[in-house]
Amino acid sequence: MRIKLKEVMKERGLTQLKLAEMTGIRQAAISEIVNNRRDTINKSHLETICKALEINDFNEILEWE
């Protein structure tokens, strides 16, 4: 599984810092998620990101490989 956060952020003109401010998630954690450097993803982080980006379906942000 891959998180397509980088693509979504680019489409919306968001920086990692702005997303961190919107979600309250550390920018370092956002960076790891954006660059798919995490082996596991905190579900609450994913939910918080989706809520901030007004994404209702995880499939909009997840890509199953």
C-alpha cells in the first residue's frame, strides 16, 4: 500500500508545513508519510489528514500495490 498524499497536496497547493498546521501532526511525521517512509501508519493520523483535506473515502488517498 502507498499513500498518495504528495499528489493530493500538490493538486491542492499545500505544503507539508501547512498540512501540519491544519492537522496538528508534526511536520516530520507528515514528511515521512508523504515520502512513504513509514512501515506502519497511525490510523488516527490518516483520519485527521483526510478530515483536514475533506476526503471522505480512504481510497482517494491510498493506492494498493
